[in-house]
Amino acid sequence: MKTLFKNLYVVFLFVLLTSCEKKENIATANVSLNFANLMNNSPLLLENTTYTTALGGRFTVSELKYYISNIKLINSQTGKVFTEPDSYHLIERKSDTHIDEVVIKNVTLGKYDQIEFAVGIDKPRNLSTDQVGDLDPSNNMAWDWKTGYKFLLLEGNVFLSTGERRGLVYHVGADENYRTILLNFPSVENLKVEEGKTPTINISVEIAKLFNSPNRIDIEQHRTVMFSEVAGKVADNYATMFSIEKVGL
């Protein structure tokens, strides 16, 4: 009888270990997201290039940062969804720093025809002290633990109609300004995630829309935007900045 129980235990242990090994060996691959920051369909230039809004406001940009979070890859036909864990990424453009790539790791193999992500930090993390992903106060994107994170930061100068130059400071955050974006992939083949390959999703980010679409912002009147009704309009605008340029290897 003891021998029988011993044999059954060995069989059970073998099955358990085999099952765990199978779970651990599920094939996955990485997917790269590239964010191309543009101004009027051309690469965003800093400091010395003057841009004009739809209302005629003239400005320069010295620094741009924004959070991309809660990334999901979706197959709308099957309902399959891959959700990136701890998904908080800082896109950054300033004179000495250029961070525009996000690598999503361990993506389930298959086809996807949509991507969803947010600009900003979701409420549970926005007021949390947990430093997950790029949620690090040293990034200069946190006000404090009661106020949360800046979702988007744009700084530069605005040239007034009087000829004067003033600082342009847009620090937009707060839970009500969290925006979710859903984009469809243009290719019939969509995004193929295959073992041993790293496909790329190229996303255009039209910064001009921050001031122009759908809400036209008077940057002479609103040179500094943080906690105001205008911040909500800016948030509606940054939700329109993103479009798929290309998907593939």
C-alpha cells in the first residue's frame, strides 16, 4: 500500500511539474511603439523655431513630456485583448533628451487590429506613492501625492502682439483630464505578433492640435495652464493628437 501511495505521489508530482513547465513556456514576443512628435506634419524642433497657432499665436517649444499608460492590444474580431502590466511610460523631448520609444514585453502571439492607451495616469496610481514604470518624482512630472502627476508638460515661450516674450507653461493633470485613445491599424494584415520577431507600431503625434483641435486656445491669453477650465479643453485636444502612421516589422 505504501508503495502504491508513493507511486501515486511521484505521478502527481510529475504532472504538476509538467503543467507548470508548460505554463512557463508560453511563447510571447515584444512589440515596439515609436511616437513621432510633429508640428504641422514636420518633426518638432525646439528652442529656435517659431510656430503659429490657428488663432495666430506665435510660440516656441523648449520641452515636451507626456505619459502614455494602460496600453492594450486588441483583436476586435475575436475579443482577444493583451493588457500590458504596470503600463506607465514617459515620452520626453528636450534639448538633451529624446525618449520616443516604448517596448511592450511578453505580448501574447497573434493578430491585433487596434491599440488602446491613455494620456495620463489612472486615478489609483495618480495618487499613489508606488513608483511603477516611469512613475518617478525625479522625472519632474509629479506635483505631490495629494495632487498627483502632470499628464502632459509643454514649456516654451509665447510672443505677444506687443512684441514682448513671455513664458509658455502648460502642465495638465488631474483625474478629470485623463483621456483614453483607441486607434485602428490601417493594414488588412493588422499587427502580427510572432515568436522571434519584434513588430513596430509607428504613431504620429501632431503637437499643433494641442492648441487647435477641437478647441482653439488663445495662448496669449492663456500662457499658463494648470488647474482651470482651459486644462480640460487642452486635454480634449491632446486626445486628438495621435494617429497610426505604419504597422509592421
